[in-house]
Amino acid sequence: MHPENNEEELLKGLAINDKRAVETIYRENYNMIQTLIISNSGTTDDAKDIFQEAMIVLYEKTKGGNFTLNCQIKTYVYSICRRLWLKRLQQINRYSNEMDSLSEVVPSEEDIEDHERKNEEFRLMEKAISTLGEPCKSLIEAFYIQKMNMQEIANLFGYTNAENAKNQKYKCLMRLKKIFFSQYKNGNGNG
């Protein structure tokens, strides 16, 4: 079973308050949240409270029926808990000078998702370039990777002048864009 399907099942289970789904989400995520809270001026009781609040938020979202999760459950839960905990620390105004350093030290869910998304986009771009075919593949690599100028590319590929090379590069980029986005649309190029 794919982890995505498994996560969808967990969310469906959570929406109907299925005990197994709730326990699985708890088991797979609580320790991470406890570590987050304790290592940032909290107690185990704080961790339980914050995790409980996050579970309620997640439950309310799934119960609505039109909620789509664009990341892993753990990333989402982590992000909610992190926000709730930062808010709680601000409210009690304790360790206020640590607030700035906390934001720097604790990676936000945006950082995690950004990193995952960029990796996926690079993978898709590599795949798109490999299916581009010649001379486009070599031309794109010459310009972007070997940093050649248009005159050098014209000489290398036998174009009459730099302007023709530029036009060809443009056509190749359009083709690449088309391949990339068709892969991106079709389920992020899984497979």
C-alpha cells in the first residue's frame, strides 16, 4: 500500500472518529511533538495539551469533508503544534527573548514542504530534460549548465548567427516547459 493511500485512509478514519486511525496518528506523531515542546521550554503536560489541540484542529478539518492535505500528516501536525506552541509562549510572555531564536532553530513546516517540493521539481525537470531530445537537450545544457553565450552556441551547433541560436533556445525552452508541466500535472510525475 502506498503511504499516500494509507494517509488518506487515516484521515477518513479520523473524520468518523475511528479509534484505530486516531491511535495510529497519535502513535506516529506524538513523540515528535513532545520533543518539539520539551526542547522549547515546555513540559510533557504542555506537549499533551498542544497535541490534543492539534488533533482537534485536524479532526475538525477532516470532518468538513472537503479538506485536502497537501503534505504528510506528520508535517501538518508538526506545523499546527509549532504554531500553537509559539502562540502559547507569546501569551504567557515567558522566555520572550527566546522567541526569535525558537523561530530560527525549529524548522517550520514551510521549510520542510519547500525542500520536498523543490526536490520533486528538480527530479521532474531532470526527467523532462532527458525526454527533450536533441539538439534541444544539448542546447539547454550548453546555455544553463556550461554557461555558454549565444555566439558560442551558434558556432557549436552550426547556426548562422547568435539570433538564430537564441530563437532555437526559445523553442527548446517552450518544449521543455510543456513536457515539465504535463508531468507535473499528471500526479507530480509519480511512476
